[in-house]
Amino acid sequence: MRTKKRKKKILLEGNHGEDVKELYYYLDSTPTHSYFKSLYKYPQNAYPYSDLVQENRRRSKEEREYEILDTKIFDNNDYFDVFAEYAKNSPDDIVIRIHIENRSSNDAPLHIIPTLYFRNTWVWGCKHEGCTMRPKIVQPEGENFLRTKHDTLEPFLFDINPDENGQMPEVLFTDNETNLKRLYNVENQSPYVKDAFHEYVINKRKEVVNPKKRGTKVGLYYRLNIKGKSSATIRLRLYRQFEKDEIPAKLDFDGIDRVFEKRIIEANAFYSIIINPKVNDDERNIVRQGYAGLLHTKQFYHYIIEDWINGDADVLPPSETRKRNARNKDWPHL
């Protein structure tokens, strides 16, 4: 089972348990993540959710698992290759390039929402290290960038760039809060919850995003129409604001591409030392993708015993069983 990228992936249940049903690949990465690249393949036709669920429910554990390629959704090349690249201009300055290839011969629309958000540490109301007041992301009036505000982190800026045709994205604001109404039929404390962008795009619900242009989760909503056998690229930048009233000079598209060129050269130089020079190009590619997979899927588990035992009283108080029998309950210092 591949479940490490659970929050980003499409999960289907069945007789083989929970499983990712999406095509994605880790293509490259340096150990410092000064450069890394991944690929996602997305079909242009309706995603075969029901087919995958129903067929995997029908099959026994002794039968081969039914995968997305078995649905033939990719057979006519009606899909997008979406390459996501990140490169460090400096430790606190990251450029982003999202390159989309339309593999079909037909023109096809694509809606894409690069998203900036804060990890939700404020919801528990805890007092120990790692808990913060609610941060926020705002778009200063008349400016094409976002500014972050956090009580323990430095302020960062996130450029809002046009696409290659000069069209600016629509900026959508919400909060990185669980939709309690949908999950538990409990009223939400705020009308702006984390699945707002889905509701806005798919169900055309305009009221789910914050009209005051602030929140803890912000999406740049690009609407693209990519001609057959053609491509489109979105370029973005997240960088630290060192002086309170100073806005650093923006990088144009050529400037962003030059950062990528430098980091790719460095990545090639690094792997020329690490990888046996006797391997051929295909073998070298396999090795680099293998390292990329290890580097992309690093995990950090922020496990606090006190929070686990006490639970979240505002949402779902812990059971008495958990209080009595919770593993490591005598380790409140952890």
C-alpha cells in the first residue's frame, strides 16, 4: 500500500484495504531539496471513482488489485502531465514552476489552484511549544502578492503571477479548519473551512470563500485552456521579507528560470559524484528517481502525549477508555 501522501492523494477502499489510485512519480531531488521535481498524471475525462470502488469491492483478496490503468482512462492519451518543480534561490527564497503538458491531440481545459496555508496548530488551544495564536495570510490592497503573519515565524511573501497569457489568477481565501458539519454534523465555528476551494470550483458556491481577503489558507485559481500537444507553465515564488516595510525586488519569469538552471546544474554535478559512472543513462535515471522517492517521503510525527489523552474538548472529547488505557499515558513529558 502507498499511503504516505495520503492528504494529497485519492484513496479508494476495497478488499485490498485503503490504496492510492493516482499516478504520481518522484523524479529528482537533492538531499537539501535545493531542487526537486515530481510528476502527476491526471485524466481529462471523468475520473473513474465508482468503477474503481465497485470492482475492488467485488474482487477477493486472492485476486489481483484493480488499478487505475486497468480502467483504460489513459488509453487515448487524454491526460495531462503536471510537473511540479521547486528550487531554492536562497534558504528563505523558493521558486516554483508548474509545467503542464497536454498529451491529447485535442484542446482541453484545466483548473489549477496552487495553495499556501499554515499548518493548524492553534485549534487545540494548548500552551506548550509549537502552539500559536491563529496566523493569517493577507493580500495588501493593490498588490500582487500575499503576506504571511505569524507570531513566531518571520513574514513571508508569495508572489501572485499571471499565467503565460498574462491572465491573473483569482485569489481565494479560507481557513485551514476541518469541516465539522460535513464530518460530524456539528456546526462550524466559521463559515470558511478547508474544503472551500472544492465547493467554490465544483459546486459554484461563492459564499464559502472569505470576501475580506484574509485567512489561513489561500489558493491562486488559474483557469487554463491548453491546446492539443501543447503546454503551459505557471511560475511562483515564496520568499522571506527581511525588513518590515521593504518589498524585495520581484523575479520575472526569466529570473525564475535562471534559478532553476543553476540548481539543476548543481544537482547533476552532485549525482555525477554519487552515482557509478559506468551506469547508462536509463540506469542513472532510475537511481535518481529512487533517491528522489526517499527524499520526498521523509516524515516527521509531532506526537504529544498530553494532547492525545486530553483530546479536543471543543470538538470531540476523549473517551474514558483512551484516558485509562492510552499507550504511553505515563509519559506526559513527551
